[in-house]
Amino acid sequence: MICAVSEPLLSVVAVLALLALLVTAWRHPRPLVEAGAALGASALVLAVGAASTADAADALERLAPVVLFLAAVLVVAEVCGRAGLFAAAAAAAGRLAGDSPTRLLLAVVAVATVVTTVLSLDATVVLLTPVVVAVAVARRLSSAPGAWVCLRLANSASLLLPVANLTNLLAMPDLPLGFGAFARAMAPTLVVVVLAEALLTRVLVRPAPVAAGAAPAPAPASAEEVGRVPLVPVATVALMLAGFAVGSALDVEPGWIAAAAALVLLLWALPRRMLDAGEAVRAASPSFAVYVLGLGVVVAAVADTAPGDALRALVRRVVGDGPVDLGSTSGLLVLLGVAGIATLVANLVTNLSATLLVVPLVAPLGPLAVLAALIGLDAGAGLTYTGSLANLLWRRTLEGTPAATPLGEFHRRSLLATPPVVVLAVVTLWATSGLA
């Protein structure tokens, strides 16, 4: 039964429900608490009428394929990690680097870009980053630059493919682009962004001295596995990536393709006791799936109340009331404004929430505006810890290791790096895309 509540109070309830979920993400409680918070917050906004059942159903319908993909790709990444794929990649980067910090940084940039693009940003921060730290310490090199660039590229390098970031998948219904067209439009932008992130890391991150006898961070693979390339996971991931491209042409959701890859890898890994059934379920993170669905319902409530009205007014102020030629110089300013709004909202309410709020508002301007928004939602989400759930995962992953970054230092680097990366990305998108 829906309670009769005034409009201002509906807005307060919606904002408080969203804040509760953001605090939950920051605290990262036990899975049952995480799921309970999402269910409670969504039930609250429905009970008071801040979100209608129709809006909630629409949000769940939009999010369901994304959640399926998330659960499946987390299992794929977990099996790849236990098979030693990330350890092998980091070890190869270490061998290429030798005793050169610069070569190690460049090798990590290449590996992190590939991992983020193919297996999504969570795999980069949770599975790749620890072995990068371990390899650097084992070679008596500072682990700080490699760990930092893993985080930066987890956000920034997720621009290339729809499957690299949940924000991209959430935006796809508002984009008249298939898998290949999306990649072609964003490829030049990705190249510029990756080069910029590598250069900025080299400038901003001062390598910390490695103390004698310092212990390396724990790696998810045993010593004998490091350097060995696990062929089955590599082949499965390659086929999964090809399946995304083919499935896009056939209108097959990437979640089903990722689920098939996860099943193949589980059938391979379970008999080898790399993990058991319980660990496979935990790898899929069902509590986080519930969290994402609950977040969608709460964001629908925010969009339907005063904060949503304020955001719509801000977007109108930036894009104007008349038609916009996005290929013109004035169009570039609009795209920069769109990316700026997306960056601001992402860092206030996380990029997942921001995608649901911002993308539908800029979609009428055309695909170029949506891609500019994704630059803010992906690369721009590196501005603060709250910009991306990947940032929080990275922080927890490195806690207690040599590469752990103090809060103030994190934001000093981010404030210096993120704005120029976003601006360069938008200018490159505007200059190279034929979508205007």
C-alpha cells in the first residue's frame, strides 16, 4: 500500500535511500547486509510512492541483462584468476621490464588495457592489481606506479567495448550502435586516453623505495603457475569476445554469451578443484546483483522527484533549447558540458547511478552525446573514490600492501589527472567520430 506523502518528503526519502546505498557500497558489508540494504531501500521508495511500480519494473527490466552479464563475467574472471592467467600476464610484464621502472609501467599499461577491455574493470582492480604489486616488489621495483595505473585504466580503458563497463551496457539501449560500431567510434579515444594515463602516471606517481626484505603482496596463483599460460581460459575468453561481436549483430544479449563462457570454464575448473560449487556461487556475487537491482529502483525514485528535475534543468541549460550541431565548434562545447555533467553526477552518486540518471536525458541529442556522457561516466569516475565502485574495490584490494594510497594523495593525483583526460577524450571523440 502506498502512503500519501508530500512531494518534498518524497524527494528527501529518495535521496536518503540513495545515500544509504552509497554508504553500503563504501562500507562493503557482508553479502546479506548488502542485499538487505538494497531490498530495504527499494521497498521504502516504493512504499512511500517516490517510485511507481511501473518505473520500478522498467528499471528492473533494463537492469536484468546487465546483472546477468555481471554475474557471468565475474565467474569468468575468477576462473581465469585461479588458473593463473593474471599471474602469467603480470609475470610476462615483469620479464619485459627487467629492472626498468619505465618498462614495467608500459607493460602494465598494456596488460591492464587488455584485461579491462575484455574482462571488465572489476577484473583489473581485484585480480590483476595484486599480482602487478607482487611482481614489482619481487623485482625490487616500486609497486605504486603499476597499482595506480591499473586503477586509472580500470576506469579509462573501459571506453572501448560495451562489455568493458556496466555503464556502457546500461547505455546501450539508448545507443543506435552495435558492438563493432561502438568500438570503432571509441577506438581513437581509447588510444589517446591510455597514452595520457601512462604519461600522467609517470609524472604524478613518485616511485616509493622498496625496503630490504619487503614481502610481496599475495598473488592469486602459486609460484609454479606464474608464467604458465592457461590455454583453456585464454581460448574461452577469446571465443567469448568474438561471441559478443557476433551476438550484437544477431541481437543476442552479451549476458547470455558470458554465461555460456562461465559454464564452459566451470565445467573445466570444477573437476580440477580450482574452486568448488560454493566458491563459484560466491564468485558470481549474487548479493551485488541484488544491490544493483535495488539501486536501479532507488535511482528511478530520484529521477522522478526534485533531484531529477534539477538534473534535467542543468542538462537543458548546457545543451540549450534548440537543435545542436554536434559536429561544430559549439557542438564540441556541448559535448564537453555533457561529459562534465556526467563526471560531476558520477562522483556524487557513483557512475552506475549516474548512468541511469544522465544517459536518458542526453540520448535525444544523438549517439555522440551518449558517448561523451560515457567518457564522463567511465574516465571521469576516477575523480574521487565515490565515482566508481571499482575505486572502492581497488582501495580494499590494496589495503595493507606497499601500494596502498592515502586518501589525500589519491584525490590529489585524481584531481590533476582526471579533468585533462576527460577533455582530451571528448575532443578526440568529436574530432574522429562521424556520428554527429
